[in-house]
Amino acid sequence: MLLTRRQFLQTTAGLIALLAGGEYGNAAAASFGRPAESNTLVILSLKGGMDGLMAAAPLNDRYLTGCRPTLAMTGSMLALDGQFGLHPSLAPLLPLYQAGQLAMIHGVGSPDPSRFHSDAQYYLEAGTPGSKHSKSGWLNRADALLGGNKPLSLVSLTHILPLIMRGERPAAAMANIRDFSYRLGLLREDNARLAQSLQSMYQQSDYPTLQATAAEIQAVVEKLAAVQQQSLLPETGILYPNTAFGRAMRQLAMLIKADAGVRFAFVELEGWDTHIRQGTANGPFARQAYELALGMAGFWQDIGARQQSVVLATLTEFGRTVQENESGGTDHGRGSCSFLLGTQVAGGRVYGQIPELAPDNLAEGQALPVTTDFRAILAEIFRRHFRLTKYQAIFPGWEAGAKPLSLWKQ
């Protein structure tokens, strides 16, 4: 028995919004670049402003302990390259660094000096620092250039579709795979009825956009139903944090192992805004760092052989001040550090340039300066992982530097 029109509209309204990101999806979007094959990019957004100087501290900087009398912990950091040390709570990532699969880039950030979370996050996701006129995100724009029609090409493991995923291409937001159907009032046994309703009510429409949207919805429902039927749970010994972030990473691994066609994925980990009692080996930063490291390491182990086609990068809207504040924390800064993980990444190194932490070398006398535009890292990922070099179409108004960062193995 077919669903009534009212039932159908109630059921699919949320899914249409998720797929379109606030704008109708367009399955017939033009392909402007060479199609990607089966590669995946995972973006982890560390929301709140991650302290790069605590994640990867310069061990030999003579100013660090003076700037951070209670927060500097150079003596207990995990050795990386003789110049930098890794926070001990990030220890699950150390084997990946030692295996040459994990790289760190220091001094990463946006050229726009805003220290407001909302503005900085907007610039990060739109890819247009200093301009708030974009209604689309750079992941969606990149997907449009690569083309193809896989229903789960753009997936955000969040409740709400973020700006980075919005644009002309259909994108899906889901807290987890099972919840995706549940939140929309769908049961597994309703999939056949939904498909019939889609065909009878929208695919006969005179409007191509409605026809395309119906096809997109049906494809997503069918793909997720197939994924749920597979045995894709982590093997014994693979650990994820028992948190929303950990569950999102586990769900993403399931989608990748199911060959669901995920090209771009977005996951966020909030809680990096450490103004008060930031802590050293223990405390808010340490807890966040361990959750991040355990989630990344578990995900990487979980996807197994598919590591060959996956790259993971972390981004944060800004870093923290070099000087600690009177509350034992740090305030909004500029540059931070990013992690880049992949089998083809030239890992086992800390990239980027950061100056000696003397006041005259700091941004506005207090923050780590931005020496690597976050878009330069992403441009290299697009070039090497997707053979995509139309950077102006992905990041409007940005000119790539003449010299790449050389983050890939030769």
C-alpha cells in the first residue's frame, strides 16, 4: 500500500533538507574535472580552537616556559623529531607517526585575524577567509568539480548539515547510520513503500529538480539499508572512545568498509576552547586530545586495507595565545597545528615554520602567527589524492603558492 501524500511529505521533508543543505540538490550537476576514482577525504573539525603549542610543543624554545609557567610541559612530551614533542595524551597517534603515515603541520590557520568562533568557523568551512558572501562550502564545490552521482559522496556525521557540505551537490547529514532513518520516521520495512511513493509522486513530475531529488532520496535510503545489513562492526581489539565522536568515527568506518561511495566526510569534535584550567598531562585539553587520538587511531585500524584510498586531515578555526591567562588557560589565538594521515602522506615529520616565541615574533604580540594557510594543505590533498587542481573554483579568490608543501611521498 502506498503512503499518502501527506505521510510522504512528512517523511521525506527532513531528508530533502539534509540532502540539499538548505538548497535543492541537483543530481545533474555538471562535471568540470577529471572524475575521482574511489578515494576519500575525511575532515575532522576541532571546534573551539585547538592549542597547537600543547599538541606539538617546540622543545627547545627558550621563551615557552616563561610564556606558560604552569602549562609548559616539554619534559614529559613524547619525542618526535628532536625539535617538537607530542602531548602524551596523543600517544595512540605515535605509532602512525613512527610508521611514516602521520604528519603534523605547524603554524596553520586562516589569514583573516578574526578570533570570533562563528566568523572563524565560517571562513574555515566556506574557504573564503575575510568574506562571508559564500552560501556553499569548499567540500561541496570540490565534489561538483569531480562529478559523478554516488548518493553518499558527501556525508557529514553530524545532526545538522554544516556549511562545508552545502551547495549545489546533494549531501547527507546523519548522527549515525541507524538514526538516519529513525529520525525521518522511516522503518526498514517501509523502504519499499517509500520507493513506490517516490516513483509515483515525484518521478512523474514535470519538474526535473523534483525528479532528481526523488532519485537521490531513493538512492540514499537503499544504500543505507544495504550498509546496515552488512557485518561491519570493528574487529576485537579495535578501540573507539565511548563518545559521540567515537561513535561517529566508527559509523564512518562502516560506510567506508561497505564501499558506500563516500568521497568527502566531515566529523567534528567540540570542546577545545580551554580558557580555564587547561591542564597539562591531565585536564580538559588532555581529555580532548586522548579522545581525538583514540578515535583517529581506532578508525585507521578499523578500515584496514582501505587505508590506501583514505586521507584524514584535522582543522581548527584558530589556535590559542602563546601566553597562558590568569585562569590557567589560554585565549583565542591565530596559528595552530593540523594532523594529516594517509599511507601516501610523507609522515614522520613536523612541517611548517613557527618562529621563536619572543613577543616581537608573535601575532599582535601574543599569538602564534599563521605561517601556513589552511588552504595550502587542502590544495595539496586535492592535487595528489584527487588529481584536482582547479583551486580557484574550490577556494574563490585564493592563489596557490608556487611551492607546494611536499606533504606526499614521491
